[in-house]
Amino acid sequence: MSEKLNDITRAIMDERFGHDTCISLATVDAGGKPWVRTVNALYADGSFYVITNAASNKMKQLAANPTVAICGDWFTAHGIGENLGHILKPENAVMADRLRTAFAAWYANGHTNEADPNTIILRIRLTDGVLANHGTWYSIDFT
């Protein structure tokens, strides 16, 4: 049985994923074929945030089917992928600053071009997941 995110699981998620973290992100294309790739992500408030290109295959797949699965560091989950738009949109300013700080080790090395209107923030809004921590398994309802 799943439990809502609580103080214990929130603290574990924040500690484990509240910084630059690699997670596996799985999507399904329009033909039903699954795809998985590793992305750099930052966890905050029940969601993972990724900087990506709007023209990427993952974003094309999410446009057709926004349901995703993720996996990383003893955590698996389902979620909904949402394109928050260009990183420089005023409503993205707070999260963009958090992402620049979290990804500072590689952000300015030519990988990210904020001037490109296709440079967007992908939000993965978690719906449910299983988190393991020191032999305890937590089934979490993020809704």
C-alpha cells in the first residue's frame, strides 16, 4: 500500500536527489516502442527537473504520451512529463537559477545554449514510486 510523501521520505528524496543526479528516463514512442536514456536531473517538491532540447526524441515522445518511468539510486517511479518552455521564460526564472547552480560543473561547457529557444525545462511530475533506504522500502503516492 502506498503512503503519501511524508517527512521521512521527503528528507530521503531531498538528500539523495536534491542536486545534480543522473536518472534513467523511459518514454514510449507513438508506435508503442519504449526508449530509455540517462539524464541529469534535480529533484524538488515531488518533481524532477531536466534541461533538454524541445526538438529531442524524448520531447517528441512526451508530446504523444506524457507518461514516463524513471529509475536511479534505489528509486523507481512513474510520472508525467511536462514541457515548461524556454529556460529564460520569466515564470521559469527561479527553477532556472536552481538548475544552473545544481548543474554548474557542466552547465557552461557548451552543452547548454540558453539563447536557443529550444532549450527548455522538462518537469517530471511524480505520481508514484518505490524508494529503498537502508533496508526499508517505501511505496510513495506523490499525488
